[in-house]
Amino acid sequence: MKTKTVPVIAVDGPSGTGKGTVAARVAQVLNFHLLDSGVLYRLLGIAVLKAGIGLDNGQAVAGLAKGLNISFSSAKLGTVLLDGEDVSLQIRTEEGSNMASRVGAIPEARSALLERQLDFRKPPGLVADGRDMGTVVFRDAVLKIFLTASLEERAQRRYKQLIDKGIDAKMSILLQELSERDARDSERKASPMIPAADAFVLDTTDLAESEVASQVMQLVRNAL
Ligand code: DC
């Protein structure tokens, strides 16, 4: 099967909309591959910190992006290794989120990560989650979904996640950081976060996870 003919379902939107959960669920139901593109930006952000490279040095950041030594542990689901080191927890910290958003604003870094993302497109299909899956990386996706939710609801969800994990959190700081990241992700010149013209936009503010999943699955059934 030619790569181009492998169906892709693109799930885009800001953090806290539930796109990661719903993308994983759709991939599981369809037995499709899953690309969580945010992980690549998160790993690059951590690699940049480790290498001590300045964010103003786009060429060096892109160089690092091209050579990123990433692996996913098959022993434990969700475990991500950078140069053989388990960074699964580090990439999910607020620092990891902020660094990901910062490197994501560097055009050279985005181009350097493009090929890696395209490589995930393998039979029988791919569910790709991110910010620009439907607008840039997989423009020919058979289905494009853009999830939204109010800033307050997204911050509340993040707060609950952190507290449930026993991590101290402050609503006011979460609100501020989320809105800064939203602004950076949607106002950047390279692949800004916007719904594709042909995307289904779904507001999840007042929806339970199961309701989001069933609405998305209905769209998937109509598209395939
Ligand atoms: O999906 P996420 O919350 O893990 O993404 C973290 C950051 O990575 C996000 O704020 C911006 C960047 N990102 C991006 O620029 N493009 C993508 N396709 C995915 C993530």
C-alpha cells in the first residue's frame, strides 16, 4: 500500500481539550497507529535544555531535532526514552510543556521534525494528534477534528490531573501558563494552531470524556 493511500485521522487543538485521550481511543478501536506529535516537541524541548542551546539559535535547535535519539519502551506503555534515558515524567512537567511550545515556534525545528512525523503513516492507518496535523503535516487526512474548550475548563482539568498525581499546583499559575502557550502556539508564523478549513470543530467544555469519544467515533464512522 502506498503511504499516501494510508488513511490519517487528524486530531488538533490546544492542551486540555482531551485530544490525546480521544486520539488514543480512536487508534485503539480502529487498530491504527498513533502519533502524539506533542511528544516530539516535548522531547526536543528537553534536549535543548540538556544541550544548553539558546532558543534564538534556530539552526542548532534544528540540528538537534534531526539527530534526536528517541525510543518508546515496549515494556511499559507511555515510556519515552531520550538517548536511552527515561524522560516520560520530565516531558510532562510544566517546564516540559513550556519548552515544547517554545521550540514549536521555531520554523527550522518544525521542518526538522516533519519527516519523523510522516514516518508514522503506516498501514492500516494513523491517528495523529497535535496542533498542525490537519493544516500542514497531513493535509490529505480523511477526517480532521479540532477540539476546543474554554481556558478555565482546560486549566481546571490540568489542575485536577496534577493534584490526582500528588503534584502541587496553583490555578492562577496554570491559567497564566496555559494562556501564554495558547497565544504562542496560535500566533506563531510557522504552522500556527488553527482549525483546518475542512475540520469538524468540537467544543468539549461541557462534555464528559465519554461524550467526546462517542461524538468523535460517529465522525470516524462517517468518514471511513
Ligand atoms: O500536545 P501537547 O500539549 O503535548 O504539545 C505541547 C506543545 O508542543 C504545544 O504547546 C506546542 C507544541 N506542538 C506543536 O507546536 N505542534 C504540534 N503538532 C504538537 C505540539
